[in-house]
Amino acid sequence: MAFSFGIEEEYFLVDRATGAVARKMPDGFFAAAKATLGEQVTGEFLQSQIEVVTAPQTCMATACDDLRDLRRTLGAIAQSHGLAIMAAGTHPTAVWEVSRQSTGERYDSVMNDLQMIGRRNMLCGMHVHVELPDPDQRVSVMTRMLPHLPLFIALSTSSPFWRSQPTGLLGYRLAAYDELPRTGLPELFRTKAEFDAYIAALVEAGVMPDASYIWWAVRPSLKHPTLELRAPDICTFVEDAIAVAALYRCVTRRLALNPRQNGNIDAITRAIVVENKWRAQRYGVHGSFARLERDGAISVAEMLEHVLAEVTPDAEALDCLDQVLHCRRIVERGTSADRQVEIYERQADDPDRAFQAVSAWLVETTVA
């Protein structure tokens, strides 16, 4: 099996001159983007956001080229409409009160249900789909993937600011996102029958129309025969996005081919993963994780090395070892969130100027 994959990235639309979040799409912008990129670009829940989707791939290097082209092409179209795109989990200064919902029946339904929480959803993430044709396998791998989720979060943090305030977290996005229902970590479902029973109960109760309204950190996709990773922030650096996607693809292969691996996950393990998810949001690659073995904490760097040693055969089989090893570089130099904080702190005596510098760096780096 090729373990083909695809990457979805969400961007903020910002004013080209100021870096401030755009309140609405200018006339003609989305039509121009659609005319050029076709099905590879879609609208998002709020008008200040837009999403791109790579074509299904089996080569990480090709996916990197595709993602670069998507960013540059969309960036050029945005520029012609006085806009720019920004790859960050949260916009440094945006206020949700001025956000405008995109038009569409699905968006109307979601907003009617979520109310203010929906309008506060000014957040951008990265989703990675990996093909797993067997529906039962998708549910099994989802549950056994849980211990790895904090690592993917730590490697992708790009949301240290919220409403012109340093949050103290490197990944604030999930703290805000988890206000929504049916987010966070999936429950300990072992089979597709258990998962289907859960979905059926909510659909029959009128809670939601279908499984696409489940927004967990990892979930079986309703639209595609894939297991979809949803936990990461959008990565500002393209190379980081590809590295996280490659690592997730390799871990998926490892778990799919070894059905007993992580098969003993229980409520205690899940509770520890919940804590480690928080630590990833708070400290990013500089943090440490709790371990069930009760022999102390393990740093993010150490956990990464354990995972790399485990999945190296998978990376070699999928011809993506170079991309996977880039995760070491992320730990060494930090994530987008680290760079944003560094830029801000250099000018923190003048917060307005500091945030302008952060926004300018994000816009430039997104398409660099």
C-alpha cells in the first residue's frame, strides 16, 4: 500500500499594506482564485480565511513543490486584490467581533448551532490525510495514534498571540478551538462499529447531520478513505509543514502494519495524552511529556528521537527520510511561534510596532 496523502492548509487573508486581518473577501478575489486553482482552493467558515488542498500524492518532495506553488499562486492573486495570505495558527492582532461568516448552507447551520463560539473561530490549522482503505483499520489506527498527537502539536506551534496579547502559550490555537463541541482527543473506540454507533446516536438525536461535524485532533474522514490529522497549527515554514506531514504518514504506516502496537491504550494512557497535549500547546518543542512508565518526564527532543528510530524503516520505504529528519531541525531552531515571540520581544516596548513586525514576517515567510 502506498499510503498516499494530501495536505490542507488554512490561511488568514490580511491587508497587504498593514497586515491587519481582512474583514471580508474583496469582490472577485475568490472567483479569481477558483479560476486559477480550481478545486485546490476553498472558502472557509469566516471570510477572513481561505484554504488550499494539495493533490493526492505519494512523494513528499512533489507535495512540497505543490504546496509552494499553491502559496505563491494564491499570494499573487491576493496581492492583485490588495491582500496577502498569512500562515499562522492565530492572527497576532485580529479581534473576532469584526469577523464575518462566509455564505453557505453548511456555514449557516454551524453558526446557528455554535453562536458566539463560531464567530470566535479565527483559527488556522493544517490537516493531513493518509490513505487507509479499510474503515476498521482507520478507527483502530486513530485510537492507537493518540500518544503521538502531542508531538505533532509541539512541532507545529504558530499561535503565540491572541487579540494583541502574548498568551504565554506557543500554541494558543487549540486552547481556543477546544471551545467547540466534539474537539480535542477522540474517545477510545476500538472498532468501526463502536465509532458508527456513536455517530448514529448524535445524528438520530439531531445533534449533527453527519460525521464531518466531528472535529477531533485526528478522525476518520467522511469524504475520503483516509485518517485525517487535524491537531497541528498551520506551519509558517513550508518545510516544517512537509516534515510534520511526513512524520504523521510514517507513524500511520507503522501502526497500520503493526496492529498490536499501542493496542493496550486505556483511560490512564488517554488522560496522560490529554496532559501532554496541554504541555505541547504551552511549551512547544521546549517542553517535556509525562510517561506512563512513571520514570519521569521525557523532553520533546527525546520523544522525537524515539519516534524517529521507530519509523526510520517506514520513512525509507516511503522515500521520505530527509523530510522526516527535518523535524530535528524544527526542535533545534524552534517553530514559527518561537520566531514570532523573538521578533515581538525585540520591540516589546512598543507593542504596536512589535505586532506590525510579527505580521510582516508572517506574510513574507508564508510565500518565501
